[in-house]
Amino acid sequence: MTNVRSRIKEIRDRANTATPGHWGVYYDGNGTYTIESQPRLIPGVGNVREGVVALLHGDHEDAQPYKDSDFIARAREDVPFLLDRVAELERVLARAASPEPCRWEGRVCVTHSWGSDTGSCPHGEAHQLLGGAA
């Protein structure tokens, strides 16, 4: 679990140090996609942006650069959303986790008073997912 925690921290650190704000994609019509920071339309001025995050080049007929640029631009908001969701689910798991190992009598975990047709107990599984011993 330590590797998972350190990886999540590294991902969060990268997300927190990336160019802030909404990212969008501008296509020049010739195969170049520009991932822009905070693109917006200002009446009387036109399209403006805070800066360029990345450029992707491809053939005009090739759809892959568009898909890649859309993925990159959306990652700016998707990654923090997913990290927050992981943290939320870890809090739920922590409330459900029990450090007490499961002790089975037939199809019942007597430690956690949990009956199961599959032989699994959510209390023990939550503890394992949070880095507890198997």
C-alpha cells in the first residue's frame, strides 16, 4: 500500500504543479492541436488564452491527435476529480475496515458477524485494501 500511497501523492503533486485552470483545445485546420490554458471568448476582443500547455501535430485526416489533445486537456480537471474520489472512497473504506482478521465458521465471518455465500467479508477486504495484512 505504501507504493500506492506514494504514487497517488506523486500524481497529486503533478496535478497541483501543472498549469492551473481550465484547459481547452484549438485546432488550426492543418493538423495542429493547441492545448490552451484558460481559453475564453471576450466580446469585442475575440478568443484569448493564458498560455499554451502543449502542441500536438498530425495529418489533417488523422483523428488520433484530436483524441489525444482532448484527453490531455480534460486531464487537467479529470485527474483532480479522480484523486478526490479515491480519497473519499479511502475514507469510506477506513470506516468499514477492521484490523481483526476474519475467522470463518462455515459461511459466516464470526469476527465481523458477516454472512457470505462467496466467502468474503467486506470488513477484512477493506482492511486489506488500505494496506492491512491479509
